[in-house]
Amino acid sequence: MKDRKAVVRCGSRSAVRLADLALLVRAPAALSVPGDVIAGAAAAGRPLGVRTLGVIGSSVCLYWAGMALNDYADAAVDAVERPERPVPSGRVPRRTALAVAGGLTAAGIGLAAAAGGRRSVGAALPLAGLVWAYDLKLKSTSAGGFAMAGARVLDVLAGAVVPGAGAPSVGVALRRAAVPAGLVGVHTGTLMALSRHEIGGAPVRVPAATLAVSAVTAVATAVPIARAAAESAAKGRLASAAPSWLVAPRGGAANRYSPAPLKGVAVAARSKKFRTAVTAAATLAYLGTYGAAQARAVQVPSGENLRRAVGAGILGLMPLQAALTARGGSPAVAAALGVVHPLARRLARRISPT
């Protein structure tokens, strides 16, 4: 019986299955990309619109390009360490992996231009440059980790600088998104530190150090929201303790203290509580996935446990992005990101993100 699985023709001599292309680019891992752009947009006060969706598509294309280029560059190493991968197994020709990387890079830059013009291209071009520099030259050097962290930082900033009605200037947008971009970059740095030991294992100090950094990242994400919630609660207690003549004075001034403004205050308070709750839940989910995997690696720092920790960290970026998005003022969008995380974990059981 003929194989009915979809194939893509690459030249006149080869046919590559779509399933193998999905393995080549680690397709499910791209679910960790949209949250970068969304977190940057939320920090800059940008709503989630068509332009932002276009920039998300651009970042996904560049992420997939990096995965394909990685397998092109690592064909000889993977033949020994991961012979089941599409390129060393022969299911995807090496030249095809390079062509896929080039095509996706062009698509990513084109989408950025269509979605955000010069502002978005200004983020997409250096991002593409970092991806290619990392895979072809920097991966085995001490600069490799900084390159990958820089790529994720640019992803967040790409979301912040999306143009449109009411969008802040580039300088203001970059300042607003600096903290979430930095936290995502730090998280990526821990992933890169662990990934260097995926095959042979590592000394205990490596996962112990990354676990400590992840804990600090979680605290830095959640503490500003917790502090704001505490200050808001304190103001509420002061208002409730105020004498009636101060809250609702008699005479003509009483109209200024109608139930409508009070209702608005109540709605704002509920919104802040929702924002705080989503931020806290997402931060705990981040620690519960990536932190737990690193804790297991601390107990037994084998290559297998470190590989699992890296996989958990790639997908664990999603709850961190959700927390940063809620912190930026978009808790409903953050909650939606939280719903996607379990789906990504299920898909990762079929296609490894590493």
C-alpha cells in the first residue's frame, strides 16, 4: 500500500515528508515564541492587533529557520549524538535543511516588513543575524549563550515597537519593555547553560546555579505586582476608615460622590486583583515546570535530566511570558497564554523541542 503521508518535493530527486520537516524545525516549540512579542506589546501599552499578529508570524518563521539551520550546521555531530534526527538519518537532505532555513528567514523578514514597516524590520534583521551567527559560528563559543539570549530579547522588543494608532515612540516603547525583555533574556541564558551538558551530564553546580537564577527571575517578575496590590489594599483601608463627612460631604458637593465613580473604583479594584492573581498563578506555573525539572537535575545531573530540564525550560518560558503579559496590564491575554501551555507540553511528547 502506498504511503499516503504528505510529502514536499525538493528538486527533482527527493521527497520530504511534512512530518520530518516538523521534526526538523521542532514545530511545537514555536508555541514559546508568540508570548515574547505579546509580553513586549503589553509592556509598551499596545493592544493585540493585526500588526502584532504579523510580527508574531515573523518571529515564528525566524525561530523555525534557526532550528533548521541548527540541524544543517550540526549534521556531523548529530550523526554521532542524535542519529535519529531528520538530517543525519537521511530523511531530510542537508541541503534541504539549508533551503528551509533560508526560505523561512526571508518569510520572517517579509512578514515583519508587511506588519510593521521599518520599525519591525529594524528588529527582525538583527534577530535573523543573531540566529544565523549563532548556528554557523557562535554556538561552540562563549558568546553563544549571549547570542541566543539576545535573540529572545529582540523578540520581546519587536512586540514593543509595533507601530499603529496610539503607539508610543520607539524610545518610550523600548524603555517600557526593557525589564520583561531582560527577564526573558536571563531565562534563555539558563537554558543555554544547561544545553551545553545535554549529552554527557554536568557538575551539580550547573543546574543548581540555573535554578537559583530562575527563582530570582520569578521573584523579579511577581514582586512589583504584589507590592502594587499591597499598596492598593492599604489605600482601600484608609478610604474605608475615613469619616463620612470626608467621603460624602453634604450639600451641592454631594453630587460629585455619586455611586458611578464608586462603581468605577470597584471595577478597577477587581481588575487589579485579577491581574495579581494571573501574575501569581503564571509565576508559580513557571517554577512548577522549569524549576521542578532543574531540581531533578540537581539531584541527578545526568545528560537525560539536563535534556529534560532544557525541554521544560523552552516550554516553561510560556508561563513566564504570561506572567510578564499580566504584569504589563493584559491579564486576559496572559490567561489565554496559560491555556496554550498544557497543549504545548502534550505536543512536545510527540516532537521534542530540543
